[in-house]
Amino acid sequence: MSAIERFDLVIVGAGPAGMAAADTASQQGLKVLMLDEQIRPGGQIYRSIGHTPIQDRSVLGPDYYAGEKLLAGLNQASLERLQGATVWEVREDNTLCFSVGGESRRVGFDKLLLATGAQERPAPFPGWTLPGVMTCGAAQILLKTSSMVPNGPLVIAGSGPLFLLIACQLLRAGVEIEALIETIPRANYRVALPELAGALRGWRYLIKGAKMLAEIRRYKVPFYKGVDQIRAEADSEGNLSEVIVQHGQEQQRIPCRTLLSHQGVIPNTQLGRAIGLEHSWDEVQLCWKPVLSEQGVSSHPDILVAGDSAGIGGAVVAEIQGQLVADAAARSLGKAGMPEPQRAGLKQQLSQQLAIRPFLDKLYRPAEAFIRPVDETVVCRCEEITAGEIRGLVELGCSGPNQTKAFCRSGMGACQGRQCGTTVSALLAEVQEKPIPDVGYYNIRMPIKPLTLGELASLNSYTEQRD
């Protein structure tokens, strides 16, 4: 077996942070390898950038096409890039294993950058597993990659910027929306008010949100605000037929064939947790985030994190962080790095972009009904475990998420807790009257993605694969 090929920097993820980091690192003369699960770079926000079948650029909007500049920089950068590559293990000897094309390979690194982005917040509610119920992010993937839109009658429920954005994009694409259901708790407006000064520094985002609301009003879409709970109901064949909206004492039934739901996004920390990086609980964003230095260095000195996987900030923030973290990696490896004025300018831009985040985080904090759902709600989709079953485990002596694996197999499905982990922790904390950090989260083990025996048996060095 030939020696394992080593890279100065291996980047996992080709979203805004990964693309910006790859371009910056290559300019600093680093030997870079980029690995990304998708067949094309762009991440979620810039998915299929440069290849989307949508011809009318007004449908997806200018923010989407801002990714073309990043894509051009990536295509011109001097690096090795593998699309459709799934990283499934990172080892203590600074090597990692990944699968591509049905075969597994192993490479070494001096520095590893996790730019794995965000995932939609798991926010279960009664009926969310019915055929016809999907997330807003899933609808965006279909729109960007295949120019496909959901079947009507269509209802969109949730909160956050993506909730408004997907509504506008679908309306521009000619889709009729039966109703928009906003689930922002009324108390959130009062809680977010003290952060208004910071929000005004991010006035461009406020104007953008106001424009989207005005656009929705022009289409005269029914808009329900202050909704406490939603419930999806099925017809006699088991398919989605209507959504029941509860606001206060009032209840309303809205017929629909497709329901899109969204309760914000949280960092995708799965790979970092499997490596064993230190994480802390963010009570405002209601999520776990890796503990990082100002330069993006994690609790492991050779592993860095940038973009939404470091904490939700959006595409522009991710791009800036990608540049800064790649520059920090280059300097730690003995390269000159970018000029100090350029670095200072990027840090100033980052501060300006993040100024609005405390306001948005408090305004769009999900309602309790989506954090700690009612007992009948399926929480673990892989093993079909309900919220009531999770709550009942405490009486049997279960005190943490890892014990639920032994009690009911929750968290042992193919997703390894991606879709149930935050909810299981919240439910156990509720019953035990403990803070969520005291309850903890699942221990994630390698491999973090499903792996065939054939892929495992084919594990070899990256050099041998290319030879």
C-alpha cells in the first residue's frame, strides 16, 4: 500500500463558507482538498448555482445569484475537488475516510475545516409524518434543482426568513398558496424589542423582509398570525387533506394537499460531535454550537469550523468566515496570509452582518409546541417513537438521550438523531425539570453516515485511487 496522501487543508462542505475558504486557501499556496456530498457546489442557499433549470432569474432572486461570484472563484482556484463525496470518519492521526462513487478512500490533513452548514430545525407536530407534509428547505431543493413546485392546495406554516422567502419564490413561479400560517409567539416581539438598535445596523435585512411581506400582500394570500399550534390531518387513504390551525381559543380548518413547515435552522454539528469537539448550548437559538476561538479553531487544534455549522449567520456571514478561517489556517502553517488591512476589513464586515442576529434569534425563537410537542406526536421518525413514549421513559429511570437508545431505540436509526436529537433532549429536560445542557445530547459515533460493506472493504489511500 502506498503512503497516504496528505493535504495542508481538507475542507468538508462546498457551501458559501467552504467555497470562500477554498479560494482563499489556494491563493495562499496551500494544498487543498474539498469534499462535498452534493453533485455540485453551492450548499443549500446556492444549490445548483450555475446549473439551475429556472430561466427567469426573478424567481429565485438576486441573493441566490450572488453565489455565481463564489462559484467562479472556486472554479479558478488551484485545488482538488470531489463532489458526491461523503465523509464518514475522522481519525485521531489526522486522517479521514470518505466514500465517492461506491468506494472509500483515506487522506491525511494538517488542518481540517468543517463547513457543513445548517439543517432545518426538527420541529415535530401532530401529522408531520403524513405524505404531503415536507419542509420549506425540501421545497427549495426541488425548485432550484428540478424547477418542480408542490401540488396545491398549498399551505406554508412556520417562521423565519426562509418561511417568507420560499413563499415569495413559489408565488413568482406561479404557484397559488392557499394560506400562510405564521407561528411567531406574540411575546417574541416584546422580547426582541431591546435588540432593535442592533437590528437597525442591519437595516438592509429589515428592508428585505419588509419587501417580501409587501410582495406577499400583493398576491392577496391569506395570512394567519399568532398561531399557537398546527395539526395535519389525513384523508381515508392516509394522505394529507387539511391542516388545523389553533390560535388562542379559535380553530380553523384549511384544506390542502401539501403543507410546507419551517421553524428556522440550526448548525449541523453531527460530524463535529462524532469527532468529539466540545459544544455548548445556545439558549437563544435553542441549539448546540461548537466552542470556537476567534480564528474558528475548535477544541481540537487542527480542526476549524466556519459558516452556519459554527452558528447561524446566513450566507454572507458564512462567506466572510470562510475567508477568515482559511487565512488563519494558512498563517498557522507558515504562510504569509492576507494583508492586515484586508483582514481588518473582513472582520468589520462580519461585525456589521452579525449585528441583526440577536434581534432575529429572539424574534424567531420557536413556540413551545414545536420544541416540546404533545404526547401523540411522532418524534423519532426512524423508529416511530412518540413524544409521550420519550416522556414516559423518565419514570423507568432514563435520564439522558443516550439511554433512550437502550430503552426504545430512539436515535438509532439511519439519521443517528439528526431529526430527533434536539426534541428528545428537550422532552427529557422538561420531565426532569432540568436545563437542556444538563440532560445533554446523543453521543455520535463513526461512521456518521450509512456505509456498505463494499465501501468499507474498498478503503484505500486517495493516491492509489487516482493512480
